[in-house]
Amino acid sequence: MGRIAGVPNRVTTQIKEKLQELIDGIVSTIEVEDLNTNQKLKMLQISLQYVLPRLKHSKEEATNEPSEIQISIVKTSDELDRLNKVNAYEKEHNIKII
């Protein structure tokens, strides 16, 4: 019979405590002033992984911006009327006239 769900594993807890004590002891004995630049950078690189939160990849949110822009140059009001009729027809019938 195993342990009851929700009860932490005593062995795992004891090991974590011992490792934490070991790590604390080692870190407290490190003389940062005696490290060369490369050693300091390596120590910084390793320790930052545990201090700073990791960035998660986020999806770009879709924007409602048009994927294409069409510019129509109209010289007369008759051309504008025809263009408006064509646009209305395209919208009504859900088609695109080239």
C-alpha cells in the first residue's frame, strides 16, 4: 500500500531539505571577488534561470486590419456612381469583380 494522495513524500522532502542545506553552504562560501570574469558570467547565467521567469511564446492576436488595400482613382461623378454600384453588387452577391 502506497502513501495517501495529497500527503507529501517524506523521503523526497528530506532529500530536498538536505540538498538545500548543501547548496546554501556552498553558495555562502563562494568568494565572488576571487572569480574571474568568465566564472562570474557563468554563475550569472546559471542563477538567472532560477530568478527570472521564463518568457512564454504568445500568439499574435489577429487584428481587424484589412489584408489588402484597394485605391480607386475616380475622375468624374459618373465613374463614382458606377464604382459604387459595382461595390454594392459585389457586397450583395459576395463576389469580387476584377
